[in-house]
Amino acid sequence: MLTALYHHFKSHHRGAFLAAVLGLILAIAVGLYTFVGSNTALLNVLGLQTTAARMAAGKSAIFWTWRAWRHKSDNAELEPERFYGYLESVNRDTTVNITLVRNAKYQSQRITLADLVITDPTGLATIVEAHRHSSMEFAFYPTQTPYPYTVIWLDNHPFNLTLITEGVALPDRTPPTNIVDRLFATYYWREFTR
């Protein structure tokens, strides 16, 4: 009975049959992707952990490249001033206090995190406290903000991006520059092609 129904459906309703087969294949693929993607032990056994990480990096690279292209608010290549120092604390207005080395002296400085909207100030304070006194590089970009517009680098990884991935910040929808968008796109393309 099932064989007759299958042949009737296949020969008389070709479009619906193909749509049903494609839907079934898609459902199986999504199910496998969901199961395998959430099961890191299985990914390790299959040797797909790096492939999954590269695909995630590729997706992020496309997103940040699109954002950088869309927010072309600065066409000039801005060259930052770079300093090394440490995170200290977070202020109520979500600016961050740092200590940096300038002219062979330690100086306190207040900074604005570049192209971020802080959504969880308490979470930001927790992350800053966890990285307090970690050696970091601070890239100050010239903008019209009261405090230096800063991208923080920790072990060649953009710390601003860590704040987004940890859920304490979102990318600014209307950034004054597209500095961070370009940096994140470059970082993720590098991760994708590694």
C-alpha cells in the first residue's frame, strides 16, 4: 500500500513530492547540525571542532565586514596612539579607568570603549576586575569624545570583542567611526583563514 501511494504521489504530484523530499532533507540537516553543533565531544571525535570554529569565524567575518562597509563614517585611515598598561575599574558612566605607561611613567587615564554600547555595567565591572592588572595594549583613536576612544588588546585579541561575546555590550548601531567593525572583520577573517 505504501509503495503504491509513493509511486502515485511521485508520478502525479512531482512538485509536491520534490518539495517534501527537500523539506525532509532540510529537517534532517538542521537536526544534525543542532545536535552535532551543541555536542563538542562529538565534534572532537569526528575531528570537526576546528571546522566548526572556522565556520563560526567565517560567519562573524562576513557580519563585521558588512557592518564596516555599511558604516563608512570615516574613510580616512586613522592611526591610533598605542600605550601599554592595565585595567583598573569601571565608572558609573561605563567609562573605564586604566593605568598606562607614558614617557616611562605610570599615569591614570579614563577611556571610552570604542564602538560599544554597554548593556550590563555590573558584568563589565566583573570582567574588568577579572582582568585587572593584566598587561594590555590600548589603542587610542582620535575622535570627538570626552575620553580617548579606545580599542583594548589582550594577547593579540580585541578585548572589546570579548565584551560583546560575554554579553555585557553590543556593537554601537551608529558608531562615530567604523574602527572596531574593521578590526573585528580583520580579526575574524584571520581566524577563518588560519
